[in-house]
Amino acid sequence: MSTDEARMKRKAYEKELRKLQVELCHLQQWVKAKNLRAIILFEGRDTAGKGGTIKAITERVSPRVFRVVALPAPSDRDKSQLFFQRYMQHFPAAGEIVIFDRSWYNRAGVEYVMGFCSPAEHKRFLTLCPQIEKYIVEAGIILIKVWLEVGMEEQEKRFAARIDDPLRQWKLSPMDVQSFDRWYDYSRARDMMFKATSSKHAPWYVIRSDDKRRARLNCISHVLKSIRYKRISPERVKLPKRSMKGRYDDAATLRRMTFAEERY
């Protein structure tokens, strides 16, 4: 059986995804009711599927509970701050789950490989990171660290698809192209990061992502397993009778407005 034939079929994927997304809605209710705080951070090679996985998690839940943080390259002001400072300002308050689309682990990956930080800064990060994450966990924040691992051949296919598809070209940056060329440098940086920062209080979990659909399902399943929750029966909503008090011809107001062209 070829790799393409072994990939999960769309129909089966959508069936399982719906089940998991229902559970994410139950998780959301529990997080709100119990004032929990959680951080889910996504790391991995370029094209590993972080964006699609995050979308699968968030598309059926409230952005007020599941907040996605995708920070741009640090400004000169950011660079003058404590390294963790720009990330901590986005940490969750009660009843929130913050998803980092790349995180402070930029220092262990792209910054280290591309020479944006010094070897001393990299070493200091790997030393201090487990201590800071212990502080985060001991403060009551649930910390989930996910690494999406894509294979070399699959990454090449995805890069090629981005080059040819106008809907994906925005995903392809000069930094991405350089990461393609430096596969083994990133492998060594990844392994150094795992060895130094996968701790008992904040372990790394690796998810293979050559099959994007399976990766998304496995990731959501892992998140649901990592945050203990119970289903809360919502109060049944009953629509009240619509009041006719103050009734007027509101359609007449709309007729005076300019409507967008109905092309579809």
C-alpha cells in the first residue's frame, strides 16, 4: 500500500473530528466553570501542520476561551526586554486556554540555527527554561507542549505545493526556504531542546504529521486527555415570545441602504 493510500480518508476524518470537537466544547464549558488556565504550545518543523491543527481545535469553540497567539518577529523593543516577557503578557487568565503558534522555543530552534542569538544565550535558555516552566505549572497553569514531526520527503512535497498554490504562497517565507536547506541543523537543535527541556512537570509530546488528518485527531485527543474535565449539562434555553412593543417598519430603513452586489 502506498503512502497516499494509507492516509486517512476525508469522510472518516470528518466523522472523528466532529466527535472530538464536541468534546472540546465540553472541555470549554469545564474550563470556564472551574476557572482553569491552560497553555498549549505548538512547535515543529516548517510545514509540519501547526496551523491546520490549531484551526481544527479552534473552529468550533469560542475565541474568548481558546485564544491563539502567533507573535511576529521581535521588534527592537521586544529584544530589549527579558526574553520571556513578550510571551508572558499573553498568558491565560481564569477560564482561558492560550494556544501558542510557536512560542519561547523559537530560541531553541530558528534563533539558534540561524544565528539570531548567541551560543551563550541559547545555552542560558536551555538551562533556565525548565525552571521557568516549573514556576508556570506550580502557579496552577496546565502546560501542554506538542511537537509536530514531518518527514523529509513529506516536507519537500508541502514546500512544492506552497510554491505552486496561490492560496498557500503566503506561508512561504525566506526563512522557510533556509530551513528546508538546513534539515540536519534543525534536527540537532530539536534533539538538544528535547534533552534539556522535556521535564517531568512539562514533558514534550511528539506527534507524527506526515498524515495531517491523523495528526490533528491525535493532537486533539491528546489535549482532551491532558486536561481532566467532566461534562456539564447546560441549562436548556427557551426562546421568549418576541415582543411587539415599539413595533415599526424596520424593513423600510433597510430599503434606503446600499447593499453589496449579490453575485452568488
